[in-house]
Amino acid sequence: EPEVTQTPSHQVTQMGQEVILRCVPISNHLYFYWYRQILGQKVEFLVSFYNNEISEKSEIFDDQFSVERPDGSNFTLKIRSTKLEDSAMYFCASRAADQPQHFGDGTRLSIL
Amino acid sequence: GEDVEQSLFLSVREGDSSVINCTYTDSSSTYLYWYKQEPGAGLQLLTYIFSNMDMKQDQRLTVLLNKKDKHLSLRIADTQTGDSAIYFCAERADSWGKFQFGAGTQVVVTP
């Protein structure tokens, strides 16, 4: 069965550095999402992406964050100038029209 | 605003049925979902129900939806040790498909 794949599984970064989290959505899906889960807390919506543009974003997704679909297969989340509070598990998801979202296994981001 | 609430913990004996409950506030939700998260893993879709349905059964899983009370439940029949995990209820909050998740219910299955 097709899967959403995320790399790396664990990323350790110094505070203030930029980080790029990568996702390969399922190939025929058109809608893409990023969520994050701070340890012990709820899974929170960050951003949705459709037709090469952001369709919706939460208040968490400020100017520090950006998303890109650079080549038709990858979907990336960039965090500029990381802060300690960005430490979390980041999940990518994708879906086809009127279908449930399928999630990747997540990238654990640790900011030191 | 939108909110999804779940009880945080459920302990059940192997072979018994588990019932995990969820309440939501957004009456315009079109789909409601159950996801399972095992330690260190991602979110695995278990089942989902469209808002015009009352019940959906899929092997050992039964989803009940009470739209009037905005209450969703997941029943797992013949619970096994492999069912130990965190179970998340989620509603599809808008046409772009943004999900609103509950905090998750930790299910512990004891022998």
C-alpha cells in the first residue's frame, strides 16, 4: 500500500539554525498538510497546501515557517532561525479528493 | 471555536471490549476519524465516518456517531495486547481538510 514517507526520522539542530523537513506524499494525492505534536500535547495543524499554494495556515505558522513543493514529488517544511519551542514531532499528511488524510511516521525535531 | 475532547486513559483486559469516547463542537464537521498511534510511530488511519451516518462497522471496530450530542465513539471488540496505543479522534474542520485532533486516549490492555 502506498505510504507517505518523511525524512529524516530524527533531526537535531542548534537553536537559530535553519532546518528543512522532507516529505514524499502519496503519488496521486493533491492535498498536503503539515502538523506538529509537542511531546505530551495534541497534534496541531500547521498548514495545508493545494495547487502549489498555501490554502490555509494556523497562527503557529508564522513568518518563520515556509512550505514548498519543489519538484512535483517532495513537499518540504522549512523552519528559519529555530527556537527551543520548535522541538516537536512534525507530521506530513496527504490525501486525494474526499478521502482521509494519510500520515507519515513523522520527523522528531530536537532543538538544542 | 472548534474543539475535540477525549478522555485521556482507558485500561481494559485482554478479550474485553474497549469503548473510547470523543466529543466535538463543530456542527459543520463532515467527516470524523479515528487514528491509532503506537509508541514512536506515526498516525495510522483506523476508520472514519461520514456525518450522515450513525454507525459504521469494520471487523472488530464499530464507530457510533450521535450528531445531535456531537458524540463519537470507537468500540474495539475482543481487545488484544496489540491494541495498546494512543487513539486520536479527529474532525475534518473545513473544505480544505484541516483536521482538529483530540488530545488522544491512551489505551492499555492488560492480560
